[in-house]
Amino acid sequence: MLEEEIYRRLYYLMNLYREKVIFTASSKIERALSYIQHNLHRVISLQEVAEHVQWNQNYFSEMFKKEIGMTYVEYVKQQRIKRAQELLRNSSDMRISDVARQVGYEDVKYFSQIFKAATGLTPPSKFQKR
């Protein structure tokens, strides 16, 4: 009886611990996603974001991929392209170079390559609303 009670209590404590770890990881990943969104206009390294959520860079990278389903670099690139598309759609007078800078790319040629690889289209100088 005593062994069963000890086992039951340990099992309960292990589940509480597991839930806390999962909750903490999820909330830190959410903080990381928010930080990324607010800093897409500049270069943001994996290490910088990991430090922001107070995790080791390797652990952050592993947890990010597990929670989001893609690597940090893939996610940032995807978010930058989405933001660029929004900017191009919503601003008829915005130049590609301005869009590139606003989503963290200083090299317009590189930005155009990334944009085309992600969307299949080259970024037009003026993006027509559809």
C-alpha cells in the first residue's frame, strides 16, 4: 500500500512538472515569435532571440523547430516575405528597395531572389491590388 501511494504521488508530481515545462516552453516560444515580428525590419540572430527568452541558443533552436515545425531561419524568412507582400499590396508608391529594407534586407538583389524563391514571382516595383 505504501509503495502504491508513493508511486501515485510521484506520478502526479511528474505530470505537474511535465505540464509546467510544456507551458513554459510554449510561452517562451510565443515571446520569441512576438519579438521576431517586432524586429523583422532589422537583422535578428538566433542567439539574440534565444537570449531574449533566456534560453541557450541550441536549446532554443531545438524547441523552436519542435513547436513551430520549421527552423528559425525558415520562419524568419517566411515572415519577412509575408510582410513584404503586405507592404507591396498596401502601398502603391513604395519602391522595392524600401520594402527590402523594411523587412530586414539591405541587398535588394538578394531580397528579390528570396522573394522569387518563396512566391514564384519577382517583386514588382508597384504591386497591384488583387
